[in-house]
Amino acid sequence: MTRYQVLRCPRCSRAKSVLATVKSARCSYCSNRFKITGLKKFYQTDNVSEAAEIVGRLNSELAGKTDEFIAEMTDKRFRDLEKKVPSAFDTSYQYVGYRLGEFTGEKRTMEAVMRLLTEELGHFTADDVIKALAEADRSSEKVDEYIDRMIQDNLIFSKDGKHYRYIS
């Protein structure tokens, strides 16, 4: 029976572990109170230490400080646990959507989603951008406009007009 679940705050996107039996929780970062039902569970475990390490890993990835966090966690148990973390996200789109929580503004968000998709997939299409934005509950109305603008600004590159790579 799973006792702890790792999820993210719907307001600030920071990871948090909660008991599986609770119905609501308060984010320790932004103090937002939110209902647990309906939220994506990124990881489930019976071990509170394992849940805490997953929360630390996800939050360090969000802050861009994964290397410092891993350097602090040197025991074998964490190295074994690290192999499990990528499975916390079912798709690259969920991972990119999760990471978009740290960006504000339409232009920065669009640039970030294209950079992250290139890192995750090697290249992306307009549909990939739309899927990642949907995971982050962000608008995708101007995707084509931003793709055109970023090509003009030499931030992304395309050989065939359908597949793009972030190059800046």
C-alpha cells in the first residue's frame, strides 16, 4: 500500500510529498492550499526518505541545480533511486510542461518550450509545442507566429519546414 505521493503545486509547480490519505495540502513554498484529487502523481512510495529525495530531485531540476543536488546525495540508495526519476513523467511533454512552471511571459515560455523540446526530443514540430503547452495549461494560440518569429531571429532552425531545432 502506497503511503506517500509526490505531486506538484498547481500554483508554483514545486514538488511536494503528501500522505496518500489526505484530501488537500498546503504548498510549503507559496502557501497555496489545494485539493489532491485530480492532480498528477509523479511518484508513489512507502518510504518517506525516498519521497523526500524525489521531491528534492524534481525541485532541483526546476531550479536548474540538478548537479549540486546529486553531488550532495552520494549514497548508493540515491544512485539507484535516480534511475527511477525519469519514470516520474510519462512523456517528454509532461516533463517540459512541468519545467515551464519556472517561466513567465509568453515570449520566454515559447523560447523555453522550444529549447526544452530540442533537449528532450532532438527536434520538435508545432504539434509537439502544442502538447507541451497543454501539459502546462498554457495557451497555444500563437505557436505558428512564434515559430516564424524565432526562425527570423535565428533561434530555431528547420530543414523541411516541419521539424525544428533550437539553436541559440
